[in-house]
Amino acid sequence: MTTTVDKGFTTESGSRRAERARLLVQPAVVVVVVAAVVAWALLRDNDAIEAQNLNAARLLEATWQHLLITVAVAVIVVGVAVPLGAVLTRSWARPVAPVFLTIANIGQAAPALGVIVLFFLWTQWDGFWVAVLPIAFYSLLPVLRNTIVGINSVDPALIDAGRGIGMSGRAVLFRIELPLAVPLILAGLRTSLVLAVGTATLAFFVNGGGLGELIDTGYKLNRVPVLVTGAILAVGLALLIDWLGAVMERVFGPRGLA
């Protein structure tokens, strides 16, 4: 029995150490790789087309546009999915919860490019918001589903205890149910953000900017350095967003679940 307990403790400790090591190593590796690729792109002997796309100002502009799209998507997803998910866990709204989950599932099941192009054709707009809104719809499901599952997974005894000390239904939701659902909500948000970063490379189809412009230019004009640099920056941004989501899960999750 002693051996079994020792093994369990060692496994748990090793798992925690591995997670901490990953949180330290992942951003460092990403920064080193991205810095090396950007330095290579800027310092190599570029032709006129490559020089037009591979300069510090252009790379910063494309990365900033990509980051803005991701942040805007995150704000919309959290602002819509968390309140909607909380409402759909109330007893009077539960019968319609499958309808909203089905709509969100359709948004994610459909090809991302198709969602963006259909929204463009429907509105006849282009630019930043024509990229952000369809991407937000595409990224909605993980946060909505995890909010519902997280709240529904709260121990009913805790809810009864809250009501027993005189809490209103709203107080129980905000002081007991939502705080305990935070780990699942953050896990869903982490997934949504990674989806948003990847899908944002398609924003250039509707003049939304982002790193997709570099990738498209490099592909169409057969400029491999431009293509590689845009792709590495997009991958690096996705990995950093994933790392940030992992950090948020550790920082904002209940201490007892860490």
C-alpha cells in the first residue's frame, strides 16, 4: 500500500512539474523561433516584392491587425456566450438550450471561409467587422457549451446551501455557480481563441487585414520567404494565445482545483 501511495504522489507531482515546465518553455520557444524567422526574413537579400512585404513596419502592422481581430472576437464571444449560457441553465430556459447549441454547432461545423464569404455576400460590406463577426460566430460554441456544462455540474448541495442562508437565485448564480464554472469556461475560451487566431488568417478575403495577407501574397507570387514568415507569425501567435489561456486557467481557477 505504501508503494501505491508513493507512486500516486510521484505521478501527481510529476504532472504538475511538467505543466509548470510547459508554461515556462512554450513561450520561450515560440519567441526564439519567431525572432529567428523574422530576423532571417529582414536580413536576407530580398527582391522588390519581398522587401515590400518583409519589413518591420509591414510585419508589425499585419500582426497587430491579426491580434485586434482575435481580441475583438474574444470580447464578443465572452459577452454573448457566458450570459447566454448562464440564462440557458435556468429552469425556465432549459427547453430551448438545445436550439441555441445547435445554432452554435452549425456555426462551427460550417467551413470558416464559407461563413465569412456568406456574411460578406449578405451584407455587401467589407473590412474589419465583416471578418470579426463571422469568426466570433464560428468560435462561439466552446464557450457557450462549457458555460452550460460548468454551471450544470455544480453540486446541487452547494446551491441548496446558498438558498438556505437566504441567497436569491441571482446571488447563487454569481457567487456560487459561475465562480465554480470558471475552469470550464476558461478552457472553452482558450479553445475559442486558438480557433479565432487560425480563422483570422482568412480575414484578407474581405479586406479585414491580418497575417493572411502575407500568406496569400507569398503563395500567389511564389515568394516562399513571405509565405513562411506569415505562417510562422500566425502559428506563433496561436501558441502564445494558447499559453495565455493556460495561464488564465491557473490564475483565475478556484485554488482547490489547481
